Amino acid sequence: MDKPVKASNTPYVTPVEAGKSYYWCACGRSKKQPLCDGSHAGTGFTPLKYDAKETKSVDFCGCKQTKTPPLCDKSACSTS
């Protein structure tokens, strides 16, 4: 698998808590989007760790084409 599966045309607005780590699904196969559920096994993709520095909501990329993973840069939301 050389390209990730597009999970969504929009970002996943996700609340995160300061001091906690989150694992963003990079392959697009997770059933728990935008976070990893282990579905990447055998794809060559690995989840990307996100360490929350503050409690807030972040925009995790849904199309998996962001240039600033794991956060959405909105550059490819509806075109990839």
C-alpha cells in the first residue's frame, strides 16, 4: 500500500487533554478515525504520535494528505 485511504473530506475535530498522547491513523483504514485501531498491520504505514501540550480541540487530518501530519492543513481536503 503506497497511498493512504482517504477517510474523510474534512478534518476530525477532536478534543485532546494536556499531557496525553494520541496516535493518529496514517493509513486511513482505522474504524476509530482519526485515531489508530491497529488496522495498519501489513500496510507499511504506522500511526503518528501526537503529544497534547494543552487541553483543547485539534483538527486531525481526515484525507491523510496533509503536509503537516497529523494536523489538517486543508490543502487536499476535497481534491485527493
